[in-house]
Amino acid sequence: MTDTGMTRGAAAAPENPKNRDWFELSVAAALPVAIAALAVFFYLNAPVFMTANNWISISVQVSALMTISIPFAMLLMAGKIDLSVGSTLALCGVVAGLSFEPLGIPGAILLTLAVGTGVGLINGLLVASLGMSPIIVTLGTLTLIRGLAQWLAPNPIFGFPEEFLVIGYERVLGLPILTWIMMAVIALGAAVMALLPIGPQIVALGVNQRAAFLVGLRVKAIGIALYAGTGFFVAVAALMSISRINSAPAGTLGVGVELSVLTAVLLGGIPFAGGKGSVIRVVLGVWLLGMLANGLILMNVPTELSLMTTGLVLVVAAALDVLRSRRS
């Protein structure tokens, strides 16, 4: 046998299962360990970080991001992506702000949910039904929708009804309403993936869409439903956000949300190509980002450095995604 043949034979040899198991275990443990390490670090530098009130504050700060990240994660598991979530958040916030006076609170909420779902439906039809690139389509709608939001509301909208602002400020059984909404979304996402038949079907689409089609899965319908569902929960997050800040600035609301969501989802172990993932790990990814932002604020770290840190976390998440892909 020649040296070339030996090299090829060695390259084709299967990896030791024990080595792969150890790698997977190390990756699975990395996120909880990072969260624990961050908690210790911030506690040593700002003891108030570990108080119950501060952790409740973190839950409020990440509530909208979590509400978007759960359906976004399911979309990515299916091998799709939506980069327009930030702009959709802005449009939904503007629609709600403009609708309170003529439609009342129930009418404004229903219209906002319909707009978010409609945007997701359009993305789904273009991507899942027509087969267009999800990155190109949602980059296009990102710009289009942001422009539409700014056209509808050139100036920030202020002064929402007090009854609506209750969502952003009041507590029930000791926890903020925003935290309860977030936990309900987490429970719903976990139930869909673990208990309903569509959960394994979503993963199957990410593994091999053509094979999923050949075994009888309704590939297009599932894809459209995932995009529409993502748009619906982006609208929910928009209502949560504007109820908290009592404002809907079309130019800044939701800016960078798509990057934060993508970072959290990649940190949660969902490959960019899809095909596997866990809702609970995505929750940990979002929580880590929330801890990081909160802790840096408590340490009086400049905003610029905080942004750089968040960007570094995205790069690390992308690197882990590449490493996982190569190992698998």
C-alpha cells in the first residue's frame, strides 16, 4: 500500500465514539459552566448582582428577547432563518402605538399580532413555498419593513394608555407580568418540541428537507407555519417592549435584535444549518446574554465596551457552531 493509500485509509477511519461522547459532553457543559462563572465574577465585582431583585430585573430585560428566540430557534432547527425580526419588532411597535386611540387596547393588540403574523407569512411564502434564499429574503424584508415603520412614524410615539402599560410595570404573585409571559412562551416552545408530532418533524426538515418530503412530511406548510409563528411572537415581543418603555421609536426599536437572537440560539447549541437543538439550552443562551449585559452595567462598563463584548460572544458562538459541525 502506498503512502497516499494509507493516508486516505486513515482519513476515512471512523472517529472513536468515546472521543465524540467526551466532546459532546464538554460542549453541553460549557454553557452552564459559563453562566456559573459569570455569576461568580459579577458577584465579586458587584455584590448586588446576586440579589433576588436583580435576577428578577434580568428576567424583565431578557423577556422580549426570549419571546423571539424560542420560535426563532425552532425556525433554525428546521434549517431556516429570519433576519427581519428586529425590523418586524419596530413595525409592530409602531402599529400598536398608532392604533391605541382609534381602535382601543384590544383592537390595537389584535392588529399588531396580525401584522407580525402577516410579515412572517410573507417571509414563509417566499422562502418555503417559492424556494427563495431565507437569508436574501429576510435581509430584504429587514430593510423594507424598517423603512415602512419609519414612514408610518417619522417621530417616536409616546403616551400609551395606562391600562396597557400595566403589562410592562405590574407584578402578579411577586413576578413581573413580562416574566410570566416569557415563561409561558418557554413552556409552549418546550411542549411543542417534546410533546407534539411537529417537534420531530421540524428537526427532520433541518436534517434533510428532501428526505422529509419523500417520507410524506408537509415541508412547505411546516416552513410557512414556522415563519408565521415567528412573526406572531415578534409582535408579542413588540407589545412587551413598548409597554415597558412607553414609547415606539421606529428608527431604534429592535435594532440589533436579530444579532442578539442569533447569538443566543447559537450559544444554545443549535447549528446554523439546523437539524437538532434544545429549547432549554436556548433559554440558557438568552439568560447568559442577559447576565452579561446586566453585570457590565452594574460594573459601570462603558456602552462601547459592552457592545464589543456582545460581538465577541457572537464570534465565540459562531466558532463553536463550526467546531460542532466539523466534529459531527
